[in-house]
Amino acid sequence: MNGPHDMGGMQCYGPINPETDEPIFHGEWEKKAMALTVGMGFTGMWNIDASRFKRESLPPVQYLSSSYYQIWLAGLEQLMLERKMVSEDELACGKMLTPAVTPKRPIPDKTAIAAGLLKGGPTDREVSSAPKFTIGDVVVTSVMDPKGHTRLPRYARGKTGTIIHINGAHVFPDSNANGEGENPQWLYTVEFSAEDLFGAGTHKVTVDCWEPYLHHG
């Protein structure tokens, strides 16, 4: 969707000032926020694309005034509220007030979660169709105004680029986030000129684009 998260190429937000030797977490609460978000994903009540979409759907003022893990927590709260896994009153008081909702998958213990994280969750899939594009093809990206989740950034829409790599077939996030199934699609790395994308620059920019985003140039 076109939300405050899609800031590539945007101006007037001030300089980026990375911290020297920045820690992974700035406080214990950030560790807990990440653990809660990842752990709740094991319940099977939503997928990773739906989780990303919910964070993107936060009101712009809230999103832009929140820290990274504040955004994660706010997104998790919305996911749980929508599925009646928590109520507004419970969030306010920090205590369970109603019986727990039965998740789609059994709640794993710490050992099972650790094993699952080490194993990972690959998104590569088998598809019956051959890739529509080949390396070296000139392509044009779609011009879209999506209401749901997408991984095609605004700055790369309606732009001409060249296929430089074929990454196999993967879960299509635009479908998966909206509850329409994985709908696996071929995924390509597309190279663009920075000047074409932003009006200036001599460098190249690469974007991983699913096949439905692309047309022959």
C-alpha cells in the first residue's frame, strides 16, 4: 500500500544519522517486543506478509513518530485485536480478562521455537510455468495504487530496468498478506539507473520484483 513506510526517494525527512557501534537492542523491552512478535507468529493466526502489512497500515502520524519496535508492538496489537485474541481493556490493564482464543497451531515451547528459528521458513516454491523473462530482458514495472500489501516500492513503479538475475519462484506477498493464498510467482532482480528513478545519480539500483509487477519493455 502507499503508506508512510514507503519512504524510498522521499525528501524533507532530514539526514540519516546512524549510531556508531549501534547495539542490536536499545533496551530490554525491545528484546521482549521482538520475542513477542516472532513467538506469536508460531500460532499460525497470520503469516509474515500479513504482519508486515499491519505495521504498514498504522496511521502516518503514529508510524512516523514511533521507534522501530514500537511499530512492531503496535502492529502485533492490531493483529491480535482483529482476531479477538486480546481486547482493548486487556491491553489497557495488562491482564487477561476473557478466556484465551485457541490458535490455529499448538503453542510451542521455547525449545520448539528455537528449533523453528534455526530451521527457518523458506519462501521458495515450485511452479508449473516457466519464467516469463530471461536475463538481459528490458522490462517496465507496473504503475499501481495498491490498497493492500506490495513489495514494489513507489519510486520503482512505471520505470524501465533490466533483468540481471532469476531468483526462482517464491510466495507472492501481495496475495499472501491479503489472505488470498501463497500464489507463488517467479522473482527477478531488476537493475535500474538511479537517474531514471530519482532524476540524478550515476549509480545503479537493484530491486527484487515478482513477475506480476513486470511487463516487457
